[in-house]
Amino acid sequence: MILKCVLLFCVMVIVNSDNMSSDEYMDTLIGFLINEETVDYDENIDEAEPFLVGNEWKCGNCDNIDDKKLVYSETNDVQNNIDGFPIEIQVGVAVPNMRCVSVKADLSASVVKKVAGSCGGGAVTLSVAPPQHFVVNVYS
């Protein structure tokens, strides 16, 4: 359990926002962890689990994805097996007006599941297992 928390913290530290400097981002992240702030998930939206199309998992209203505006993107590279134990990475995304979240994974055996929230709402947490190289895109 501690290993999962450390890995999740490492992934959160590696991801950086384009609108903030590294110091500002770290201050915000540390403040979030120290103050035990939470994100309110909109669980009332009736939404299907993420579905696989080619090598891309989609969640939310992803119809005509080429017509949607890309508002956030992050790339993650994770060692998928530490000390012989398989790992799972959870990625939390909270973007105003998001309608679709896609996860492109290089590993064809990767499985993406929704842990909490809604891809068509204000915030969602997705699980990627086993992680390797994957890209998370958020569209509005």
C-alpha cells in the first residue's frame, strides 16, 4: 500500500502544469497534501466505463473527438514491474468543462478503469494497469 502511495506521489510530482512554474506547482501540490484538501466528484452523471478503440481508451462523450478542443495532455512513463510485483497507476484529472478523457497506451494489454468521478463532469480518477508509456488527453 505504501508503495502505491509513493508511486502515485511520484507521478503527481512529475506531471507539471503549463500555467505554473515548477516551484509554484510544488507549493500547490505540497499544500494540497498537507491540508488534506479533497476534490468533489460528480457521481450523478450516468456514464459508461472507459472503452477501447484501437489502442486508445475513451471515457465520456468522445464522439467526433477531432472536433473537440484539447485542453490538457500529459505523458507518463512508468516501470510496470517493481521487485516482481505488478503495479497500477491512478491518474486524477480535474479540468473545468471536460467532456472526454482518452488514454493512449503503448502496451496492448493495458486496461483502463474509472475509479471515481465522471469523464464528462468536473473530475475523474482513472486506473491504468499495467502502466508503461501512456498519454492522457482531456477534451472539452
